[in-house]
Amino acid sequence: MDINGKLKEYECFIEDKLKRDLRDIELLLNSKAAQCEEWNELKTMVGAIKDHRTKDRDMQLQFELGNGVAAFGSISDYETTFVDVGLGYLLEMQPNEAGKYADIRLRLLQKEMLHLRELAVGVKVRIKMVLLAIGELQASLNR
């Protein structure tokens, strides 16, 4: 039995498979966290729209166009909101509906993030198990 070959095989498995899987999971988690931030921003905006609607005045705002360029505008119609539901589709909703839709999307994203965290824990456990196996093989070499 070639123990040095097995050690190399285990080390390659950790580097090539397990650590790559862990990086992929972390990238997905970061993407989901960014999406959560966007939906929370929508909920905040819906709350601000509701506040300004009760005050019966236009809402002044500044928004980013890209490359450090900003534009100013005002909202005078508080009855409709356009929500990006994905794949380039905008859906016209009332502010209350938009808030409820954001809540639904946030719950879904939180479930997905929980699942991804559980997957990451599983990969970390596998890495530790392989490291333990490597340690035992190295200890058997030293005997």
C-alpha cells in the first residue's frame, strides 16, 4: 500500500473538490445576501412612500444612474409601484402589495440561505474528516 500516494490523493481531494465546493457555496450565499438587501430596500422604500402619501406632498429623491452619475426626481403618484420580479419583468403593484411580495421573497431567500449554510457546514465537516484521515496516515508513517 502506497501511503504517500494516498496522502497526495486526499490532499488533492480537499483542494480540488471540497474547497472549490465551499467557495461556490460562499459565492451563492453572498449573492443571496445581496438579493435580501435589495428586497429590504424595497420594503424601506414602500414604508417611505406610505409616509409621504399620508403627508399629501411630493417625495423628492436622488437615485444612482451608474458611473457616479445621479439624478433627482419626485414621486407624486403613490398608487402604483413597479417591482422587478426577475428575468427583466416589471410588475405593477400597489405599495401594500409590493411590501407583501418583498416579505415573501425575503422568506424564500432566508430559507435558501439556511440551506446553503447547512451545505457549507457539511463540506467543512468532510474537510475535517479527510484531514483526520491524513493525520492518521501520517502517524502510521512515523511508526
